[in-house]
Amino acid sequence: MPDPKPTPSAAGRSTELLPSGVPGLDSVMAGGYPRNHLFLVEGDPGTGKTTLALQFLLDGVRRGERGLYITLSESAAELRGVALSHGWSLDGIELFELMPDEEALSPDAQYTVFHPSEVELTSTTQAIFEVVERVKPMRVVVDSLSEMRLLARDPLRYRRQILGFKHFFTHRQATVLLLDDRAAEDGDSQLRSLAHGVLLLEQLALDYGAERRKLRVVKMRGMRYRGGNHDYTIRTGGIEVFPRLVAAEHYMPFERASVRSGLEELDLLLGGGLDRGTSSLIMGPAGAGKTILSTQYACSAAERNDHVAFYLFDERLGTFTDRADRLGLPFQEHVKAGRITVRQIDPAEVSPGEFAHTVVATVEQENTQMVVIDSLNGYINAMPDERLLDIRLHELLSYLAQRGVTTVMTLAQHGLILLHQASQAEVSYLADSLVTLRFFEAYGEVRQAISVLKKRSGPHEHTIREFQITNSGVRVGQPLQDFQGVLTGVPNYVGER
């Protein structure tokens, strides 16, 4: 592993940073923890504070740095159990357990002259200082401050105790994480003022599906950290943070070009095809052919040896591939050849931040030229708060556009007739091109039509063409010039034939 490198701080001085050991967290903190400082990690029980702290110490072990875990609330056996659940070994980390033994709980050991907190706080502090002098660690974790707060009883004494810790560890060249479960009623803003940096871990319980976890850097002195909330998850192997996507950081020059569908009539309808680096939204009711049309675009791109990332939110992968085979689309052939990467996304289990991270990783590792999201309805269901939908989706589409990626999305609408259709969320304004599919009745048959409502990157046809799904694939017919009122769903035939 490379040694930590000095990083310029906001004040212009060089600050040596220690990696956190948590994937994605160093990107949020602009490189890691500034060495020889004290940091506060806040979070309710279950948010992953212990796991984050262990990853910090384990990273130090890999770099040959001594680590010390001081536990005031959990036993050493419990900590080893946490490590074992992630497949870790705590060899190389000194575990110092400060918990009352059986003798301390006996009636004969109770204090009569001094208040117990006065004696216990002093002895606890002294024990911590002695183990630090003995181990001489470079990385230290104190878990948790709730016990220290209870022992101090008085806020002034508690603050002075933490301040004493800060000076003690600073003079011994140690980087310290203090874990706190936010048991204080006032949120302990005074404690935050003493720490060099503060990380806040939060857990949100949804009405259905897995809980969502968010991390935020409350403060980090002298560092230009990435603000805002960042999704993270806890899996076997530890915590992984998904830094909030900032599209402006990922611009890459690319050559403008048209993206063909493989259907001449559809390309004519779109004024020559889609444009590279743009996003297109295919809207229509259920069963109108949105997924099949997006699959047509994916297969056409793969035939040009472009890499395509296909994300399924609504449909099972087996059903999707079987239907593509029946329609004559060589989707599985391209998947086996590595030209198409298809992933099924469970909106109840995957947060929007994790999904964006997955897309970014695929684009950058596979040199992806096209991304298909089927459908946005599933993406919407993955959102804990629909107010953030526009912002997150706009940032993701902006990132893909700056990388020269062509994005194709689908969105299901309610109702069969265009005039009465409504979508789950109004996101059509975010797309550069808007393609609509709809049903209409003609001569006792239900037929389908396709039209383009907008294309920001150039001109397009304003005609309405018939759209068919046959055993040999997708077909786009000639403009429906002999019909009047196709958009109403019940048109009138005005032709001579």
C-alpha cells in the first residue's frame, strides 16, 4: 500500500492524510483523516460506527501502524464477533476493555465517601493514559463517549475531560476517533467544537424495503471536503460509501455523432437518429413497446461494437431475455460477447446513491457508450423522498452527457389514451429527446403509434407513424396521413383508400 501523501489544505499548508479504510469515504473527506488530530463519529445505534472504526484500524495494520481500540461499552469478545462477521482478523490491534468486573459490582466495593463518578472517571482516564503510553499507537478508537458523559455527570467536567484527551493524544502523535451514539439531549455541539472533524451517520427506515443510510461530514477543519448527504451501505466486508455525484468533475471531450437505431423509419422520425451525449425518454402506457424499443437501440449499438449498460428495474431478467429472443433480437448473443452488460436492480434494496455509483463505475471501467434505464418508475420507487428525484436524475444525466454517453430511459404512463395519460413523476423536461408510444383503435383493432414530441439537439419529424412489434422484431411504418385524431385513441379515417 502506498504511504499517505501530504495534501494542501484550505489554508495552504501541507497536511498529511491517513486513509480511512472505507471505500468511498476518502473521496468525501478530500483524501482521508488529517494525521494527529481528534475526530468525532456520531450516529445512533446500528448506523455502523464500530464497523467504520474497525476499518480505520485495520487499514493502519496493513500499513504497519499500531492500532488501539478502547472499549467502554462492548466487550472484547463482542468486538471480535463483529470482526468475524465481516471476515476480519483483529490481529495487530490492541483491544483494551474498560468494563466493570464482578468485584466492582459487589456491595462491598461500593463507594461511601466520594461519589462513584468522581472515582470511576479518574480511574478510567488513568487506565486509558497508561495503555496509550504502553502501546504507543498511531491510530486510536474510543468507544463510546456515552460512558464518559455518564461518569462526568457535569457538562463542564465532561468538556474538560475531552479537551484533556485531545491534548494528550496530540502530543503523542496519534489520530483518534471518538464514537458517540448522540445520547446527549442538546446534540453535544460543544463537543463538536473540540473535534478537528465530525462525521454524522444516519439511518432512515422506509415503509418498505431495506433501511437507507446516509453519511455527512459536519466539519473538517482546513479541508475542502464534499458536503451534503452521501448514501452508504453495510455489507459483509464492511462499510462502503457512495460519494454524491458531481457531474462537473467528470467532463471528457468526445466526438459528436448520430446514434442509429437500426430502423430507417425511426431514424427519419428522429431527424437522423439520436445524438451522442444526449438523453432520450420513451414514454407510453404498459404494453406499448417501450422496453422492446430500448432493447432495439441497445442491440444496434452493440452491433457497432459499442458497450451498452442495461439496467432493469421492473422486469425479471429471465422474462426479458426470453422475449428478446422470441422477437429475433440478438440480446443474449451480445451479453455473452461482453458488448452488453445487463443488471437487475431491486428498488427496495438499492439506494439512488448506490445506483449512481454503479452506473459511474460501469461507464468508466467498461468505456460504456450507451446506458439504458428501464424504467424510471422503478428508479422513482427507489427514492425515499420524491422531492430529490429531479436533482439526482439531473446530476446523473449531466454526468453521462459530459462523458459522451447516450442515455435511453423508459417511463410508464397510466391510461391508454394520450390525452388522459399521466406519469408517476414529471421528468420529461430533463430529457433531450422525447419519444411517445400510444394505442389507437382502427377497424376493430388495437394498433400502436409512435411520434417524437421534442429533440433539443436538432430538427425532427412531426409526423405520427405506426409502430408494430412482430416476430421478426420492431417495425416503424409510414406516417399515418390517412387518419385524423390518432392522439385521441379513436381516430377518423380521412383517406381515399
